[in-house]
Amino acid sequence: MSVIEKTKKKRKMSPITLLFIENYFYWLSFGLTVVAYASFFVHDFYKGKNIPAASKLYGICETFYYLSQLFGNPFFGVFADHFGRKNTILVIIIAASVDWFIISTARTSIIIIISRFIHGFCDSYSPTVSSYMSDLTTQDNFAKKMGMLHGLGGIGLISGLLVAFLLSRFGLKNQHLFILSSVALFIDGMFVYLFLPESIETKNSKKFDWSRANPAGSFKFIFKNEKNKPLIAILILDIIGGTCCLVILQFYLRMKFHFTEGNIYLILFEASLFQIFSMAVLLKISIKKRGNKQTLIDAFVAQALMNFLSVVATRGWMFYLIVPLVYQFVAFSVIQSFFKNLVDKKNQGVLFGSLQFSANLANVLAKYMYPIVFSYSSTKYHFPEAVFIIALICSLLGLYIVTQLDEGKYFVKKKMQKLDLNLNINLNKKENLKKFEQD
């Protein structure tokens, strides 16, 4: 009897439902800090006087965060396969809680960089949750379930944004929101410890392999299959093309259009609503009606459109242009489903850890490059839209590679499976008939 079957007898809620609840609280805590973290650099470090410099410092801190993930993701991918998904998620949540508490008391950028570096090493939440979901689903419904998970995460994000907005209206400072996020993560960790079941039998799990728990091991694992190479290129271009707005947008809106904190909360609230719709509804419909490849094409078209319009949009239109960008979450879920059937279940943790490692390579580049390019907008070469042009080029390159993919190499169509099954049945019938005639 599997761990999941034992759990179902003890609890009324399924493991996937419990994971949905945990995911909601995790993203709620993240929503509390989305605006406050950028505002922290603008107002607490530079007193609102030098927004490009604030974006540059923000980019440096986040570069260290993702740089440490290059080492942490491979480690925790192997860690999750050996010690279990539940224990890994618990470690990740505790590290995040400690990080936000330290930032709430930080007075120098060095302390923030060190705290973010440690948190980044431990932050393998997305690949670990993906591995957990992979343990419980088939290839056919993995992307749909991940879409539902991301959609519920969007609801958590909205909840966090709404709470943060209301509390900021009552005079709570950025540091107070960081502490509140730390407490919310602690509660989330207690929920994981008390209620979330393990998804794999740790007794029968793979041994901890140091040869794969490092960046070199991730490279070797992810590139040993030729089918992975175009997918990795698509993943990296998707992140570089989409991360631009996630990194720069808040600073860009403050500097060019003089957006207030309330305006930014409104835009992110709107984007989160569309994320819920796109992940919970559009992903299911699109994959069923149009297939995985066409869904991926749609996502890159939406991303490219967002980056192009960001260059030419006026202040009023900026309230709506972030909507297409949210479709990139659809792209990430579909890319994961392409990879899912290329390895067995015992290697899912290593797979998603390696995927996150590749994603972090793109994040390190984007988090460092975009703020540096954007910081030049305070000089005589005033062209802040340059970051969106770079992102647009990446989106178009990703779109081209997707169009060249052969979907049949990654997915076995249900009709073909039925034909193979019927063929085997007919062959068995003929063999039995021959034996009967001979007798």
C-alpha cells in the first residue's frame, strides 16, 4: 500500500487538496511583500529620489538570490528524492520565514544580500511542489492540475496583495508587512508538518547522490536526452522574455508615469485575477482543444505582445497591458508537462530541480541585466523602454523554437494508445483461435 493510499484512509481530504491549501498560504505570504519589497528600496534606501538606483540595488540583491539557487536547486532536487517532498517543502518554508524576518530588521544592503543568498539556496519550492504533483498525477492531467495549483496560488497572491494594501492604508510600514509575511510562512510550515502527507515511500527512495546534487550534475542530467535541448532553450527564453516586466515594471511605472503604491497594487491585483482565470480555465480548454504545442505558441504570442505594447503604451493602457504577461505561467506549466514523461517517478525531484536550475540561469541574467540597462535611464541616454525591446527579442526567439517542436516526440496520443491496445487484443484473439483449431 502506497503512502497516499494510507493517507486517504486516515484523512478525508486528498493529498492534492491539502497541497492546494498549503500553496494558497505560501503565495498569500508572497503577496504581502510583492509591492513592499520594491517600495523598500525606493523609499527606505533612496527616499524616493533615485528610482533607477533603487532598481539597480534591487537587481543586485535578487541576482545573489538566484545565483545561490543555481547551487540550491540541484541539491534540493536530490534531497527531495531521498528524504521526501514533505520534508523538503518544510525546510524551504522555514528558510523563507527567517529571510523575511531578517529583512524586516535590516539596515544595510549587505545584510539583505546575505539573507537573500541563504534563502535562495533553500528556495526550491516550485520544483518540489511540481515533483509532489507529479507523484500523484498522470501525464495527461499533470498540466491541468498544475494549472489549478497556479490558479489557486493566484488567489493567495490576490489575498496577500489585498491585505497588504489595506494595512498600508492604515499606516503599516514595509517592515511590518515583512514580519507579517514571516508569521504567515511559519503558520504554513506548521500546516505542512501536521497535515501534508508524504507523496513517496522514503524507504524505497533513491540514495542521495552527490554527483547530481550540484550544478554540473544538473547539466549532465538535463542534457543527456537530446529531446531536452530545445525545451531548455524555450524555458530560458520564456523566463528572460517574461521576467522583464516582473523585475522592472514597478520601477518603470513609478518613474515614467508617476504611479502611486495604490496604482501598482491595482495593476498586480488585476494581473492576479487574470492569472487565476488563465490557469484554472484557459489552460484546461486550450490544452484539450488546441494541444500542448499550440498552447505554448499562444503563450509566447501573448508575452511578445505585452513586451511590444509596453514600449508604446500610454499611462492609461499600462493598467491593462500586464494581462497578457500572466499567460507566461501557462507556458511554464506546459513546458513542465513536455518534460514529465522523459524520466521515471523516482527521478522527478532531480528533473524538476534541474529544470529550476536552468530557469535560474535565465533569472540570474535577467535580474542583473535588466536593472543595469534600466539604470541608464537616469543619464542623458534616456531610454527606459530598452529593457522591453530586449525582452521582445527573447519572446520572438522562443516563439520560433516552439514552432519547430515535434509534439509527437513528447506525447503519446490517446487514440494511438487505444489503437495499440486494440491491436494487441486482436493479435491475442488470433493466437488463441489458432491454438483452439490445432487442438
